Amino acid sequence: MASGRPEGVYAGYHVCTDSGTPSEQWHWKGYYSNQRQKIRWIRECAKGYILQVGVLFHRASGEKLCIRQVLQANVMREVHDVILGGRGVGVGKTAVVVAARYYWPRQTDAVAEWVAGCDICHQVKHKNARPYEFLQALPIPTDWAERVNIDFITNLPAGEGGYNAVATIIDPLTKGARRVPVKEAELIAETFAEAFIAGFVRN
């Protein structure tokens, strides 16, 4: 079969007749089927959009302006740096302002990626907590053991009796320190109270 088409193309085509005269009308069945499916898919997707004077709007989002991928960075820069000031503005505020005006798929992910690359946001962090009070010094104790400071040193090699931790107990008034051996696995309120009385109070 003579034809100007490259070898290996015939497998996807078939020969038919036109008005009784044999002729080669080539139709690549797989390509034709995929094209029809693609057209149907495009028509279904197009129902969710409105085209007005060359500008595309998204129906489901309230007819918001659709932004092409090449312009999305410009939109986020405008919102984040100009409208919101860009002084440590987080993902949430930026995404809300962008979503109120514009639409494109996976918009929140794009905003999060943009904000993650903002140097100012990394340098400036807003404090959401209430203002801290001034530090207040602890009152100076007037008697021995009126107040004690306790610190634990754990993950030590087990010694005689299976003790593998040390409780350091310091009296702030006299600066005296006692070191009481304890077992880390048994370091609960009741057992430590017994060790505290035996190692600090009675000594």
C-alpha cells in the first residue's frame, strides 16, 4: 500500500471507500477517540466559567477573576507586599485576601509556597500571645528548707542498688546541696517523697 505516511502508522488507521471510488481516508482510531473524550471534558469544565470580553471568570467562586499561572506570582506579590504591607503577614491573611478577589486551582498551596519564600516574614514574627509581665524575683527565704530547688540528672549507668539517677536538692538560703540517688523507673511522687525525706530532711 503506497502512501507518504511513515512506516508503522498504518496499524492505527483503516481504509474505507468514498462514493464507490476506492480512496485512502486515514483515521487514527485511538487519536480520534481520545480527541472526542478531550472535547467532552473541555466542554464540561467550561460550564464552570464565564468568558466576557476575553476575560475569564469562575462561576462557583462567585464569578471571581481567573488568573493565569504566569500572573499568579504578580498577584500574590501585590496582595502580600502592597495591600497587606508584607511585614510578617502569614499564609492565612494573604490567602483570604487573594481568594476574595481571584481564583485559580490549588490557590492556598501557591500562597503558602509564596509566603514561605518571603524574607520579611522569616525575620518578623507577630506575637499572638498577651504581653508578658515583668519578671518578678522570688522572695528570699528566711529559714532553712523554706524553699528548695530540685534538679534531676538521669540516664546514668546503674550503680549499686540499681540507682541510675540523682536528685540534686539545694537550699537557697544556705546554698547547701544534697545529692540523693534514685531509680529513674520508680521516679514517681510517692517514692521520691520517701527519698527526699530520707536523703534531705533527716540528714
